[in-house]
Amino acid sequence: MKPLESSLRGQTVVVIGGSSGIGAAVASGAAARGACVYAVGRRTDAGGTGDVRQASADITDDASLRQLFERIGAFDHLVITAGPNVGAKPLADSDLLLAQQAFDVKFWGAVRSIQQALPYLSERGSITLTSGLLSRKFVAGQFVKTTLNAALEALAKQLAKELAPRRVNVVSPGVTDTEAYAGMDESQRAAMFARTSAALPVGRIGTPQDLAAAFMLAMENGFISGSIIDVDGGGLL
């Protein structure tokens, strides 16, 4: 497919969490725009074809991330979509060790990744994180997702000041049809998607491509920084 004309042509994009779901759609979309893309997963084998190259790193391990960025060298855009599956439980029934582990992956993993990436990230580059609508939509039993995503959004706004002129933004998805729901029974998943679709103003749930378009905007538009880009079908309304 002929690459689209855009500001990503000839640039290098690193997508941590790029081996599946939203991250894979971001990697594919950036490559279609002419970027050289590294799709990073925890268990991804090195290699790849065309403009999407596969790489492996553990977002919970500083040394692993340091080695990743040393191998890649100078690059232009960092996207982080990696995160754990977090179930809904009330505080009284929650295992706080599991909650801490979720923060270690998604929040501290983002902090580690950014810290290790900074020596290689272009001074006019961008960082885009991934939160979720539960950061600002409060649902009983979802205290881990709420606080985790809210922390990421606050981090992005603070770093947009600290790391300027590099730009830092957040894409906040609503319910999106990805592998994150693969553990559900097929009929239960379909029923949940149907209920959610009926409740949304747009009448459907999201696709990875819907979300990827928002990440493209965050990378390509040089006048967006410190922003939360909601892609939730109106779920916050």
C-alpha cells in the first residue's frame, strides 16, 4: 500500500504494546504514513517485515528498556499502550498486591519507559500515553482503573511542561473491541458489547482503528500538548 502523505514520513515511531490490540493498530497506521515503526511487546521475537519491526522489552524492567532504546537509537515518537487486565472489584474484596502490580505495569512502566527513552527521543518529538474513560467516569468496583488512569493523565500534563518542547499527550479510549476481552465467553462478550453500544450516543463500541486515528493526531499535530484526547463514542457524556 502506498504510504499516505503526512508528517510521519521518514520518522521513527516506537510503540510499546504494539504487538496486539490498539498498539498494533497504531503501529500499522504509522507505517502506512511512511514511518519506520518498532512494535514492542514483552514476548515479541525480534524481526518483522517492511516498516514495522518487532522488538521485545519488559516495561517493568529498567535494564530491558535501556537495552531496547540503545538498540533503536534516535527516534521521533514514543507511544505507550501496554497495560494489564484489571478486573472490577470493590475495595473490601480487592487484593492490594495485584493493584500495586497493575500500577507497576501501566503507571510506573510508562515512567520507566519515558525515562529510558529521553536520551534518544527527538527534542521536537512526542510521547503519547493511554488512559481510559474510567479516569473521569466513576463506577463502583473500579477504583484501580480510575486511579491508575487518572494518575497517567496527571503525569502527562506535568511532563508536557517539564519536557517541552517535546509534546506529551494522552489518548483515553472507551470500550473498544480488542483482545482485552478475549477471556470472556463469546456470548457474554457479544451481550456486553451490545449493551454498551445501545448506551452510547454513536450507537457502537470502538475499534482499534478508531483509537489509532487519535494517536496519529497526537503525533502529527505539533500544536497539541498536555491534552487528553477522548475517543469513547460519547461515553463520558
